Amino acid sequence: MTDQTPLSVAFAEQTTLPQLQLLDKKGVVQCSAYVNAFAVTRQEAWYARPNGNGKSRSQARGLWYLSLVGEPGTGTTLQALYGGATENSAAHSLSLDGIGAVVLGNHREDLVKQGYATHWNYSQQPLTVQPPALPMSPISLLTSEEPEPAQSEPARPRPIRGIHGILEPRQLTVADPLRAMLTAPRRRAKKRKGERAAKHKEEAFLSTGRVESSDPETRKQAADLPCFLLLIPGHRAHEAQFRPHLFLSFLGRRLPWPLKSEWAEPLWEACLSAGMVEQLDVWSYGLPFPGRRAAMATLPEGSAPVLVDGYLCTPQPAFLAQVVERLIAPRNLHQRPQVGTLRPAA
């Protein structure tokens, strides 16, 4: 999900963007940054919070995707928020405007008990948003002769510069957990001078991936307990079949048997009815904030929000096997299998 458009940054509306704050034990803000997209759970739950002397727990909402933006020179601040989120220490907390306390979703106690290994990748790069081109004058549209520049012609606006960071569990959003890279790619630093050197310092590729994640037993556990995220882009929001088929494509990499494309909708509906698909609160620039009717800003005509919807999927292979068995069993051609009546094992 790293293909962000310049419109998603929208520094022109920077004051309307929500903020993510890192707070200490006393509630004092240590650092903050603007957010232009996120995906969080709709309900609060208990989350494990290590504190150095054991484990504590706190009520919060799970954060599963985060897109940060900042002004030039704030790269260290954005990385500090990444560090605070992934450290998950009880010595500090994260607060998102309009949402409240948030903790990385994989620390939710029911998911921790399942033992699913999840690591987080953070990618940060400088960006430049070019201002819109100045319209052509009526004279230049009517004649091939180039008109003389007007004395009062306004100066062309300067490019909008900033920093963009994305935090996501890539093995749950864009990759197979058995093949996902354990660490983000690293670039060898080159000697640069002046502006290029400053720009290079703003780049960051960080990951919580560890060597033990490649252990065969860990990989087997990840396959036995499928868990993944479906993030729906704005330009596919109104395609009825997109969600079921995206769901099927993730299942196809996590189950040991082949799946037919015509099973996409029945499998999707069965997991929805069984509570194995949890809808998330998703917001990105141009959408109404969760709980509000009106959007903070309007996107240009023809543009779509980066993300419009999201789901946390934890399907049980044994339950899916029952659904597939119903789908392939001989039946009346005019009778559709009642997969929605199946129930997961206790």
C-alpha cells in the first residue's frame, strides 16, 4: 500500500488533518505528527503493554495501518512515533485525534494468545507535490504568436515539499507471511552535499522483523492460523466482487488446497457470518472522519481517496474446509449450498 498519490498528502489542508501524539505517563505530549490515512478497530479491547517488570494491559483501539505526513526536517519526529508504536511500552501511549488511545493491533490479547507472529515495516521518504499549472491566457489560445508576459503576472507557486511515512504489517497487507521479507530493504549511504544530503537523511526503511521469525515452526504456525488485512482502495470501492475476490487471493496463499474463483463469494459470506471478518474504521484524506457526516476536505473531480474500507480476517482452516466440502459435494443444480449455516469449531 505504498503507492500514495500527491493528492493524499494535501499539505494545503494541513490544519484539518488529525494528529497522532506520543504521550508520557503524565499525559505530556512528547512529539506529534499529522495523519492522512489510518485503519483502526471499531471497538476498544484489552492490549498487552510490557513495562519492563512483567506485563500490564490497557484499553485501546487497535491500529493496523498508518500514513504520516510532516514538513521538511521532521523525519526524526516521524521515526520517533514509529519507535513509540512498535516498542509498545507502558511508559508511554499513543493518542489519535478523534479516536483516542491506540495500540498496534497485533498486541490485542486474543490475537496474542493465538501466537501469530506479526512484524511491522516503516517506510519514510521525502516528497514533492507540484502545484497546478497556470492556465493559458485567452490570447495564446487564439493565436500562435506568443504574447508578451503581463507586468502583473503572479509568480508561480513553489512546489510543496514534505515527508511521507507508512507503517504497516506488510506480510498481512501485501505479501504472503511465508515469503515476506523479514527486514525492509536497506540502502547504502552515499556521500552527498547540501540539499541532497538533507533529503537523504529524511529517508528511512525500518522493520521489527527478527531472525527467529524465519524459524520453520513459526512459519508453520502462521500457515495454521491465517491472519491478514484487506485494505480497499478508493478506485475499487464500488466494485461488488472486488472484496470477495481479494479475500480469495489471500486465502489461496495460506491454505494447502486449491480454490476456485467461483468460491470467492460463498467463502466471503461464510466467514462474515461466522465472525471471522472484522470490519475496521478506515479514514484517508477526502473521506468523512469516523463518526462524522461531512468530509474535512473535498478531493478534485475524478480523484478517489487512497483507502475507503478495511477488514481484519482471521479465518479458521477447519471451518473453511467444511465450506469447501459443501461447495464441491454433489447437489441439486438449482440448490445453492447453505454455507452461512456452518459454525466454527469451539
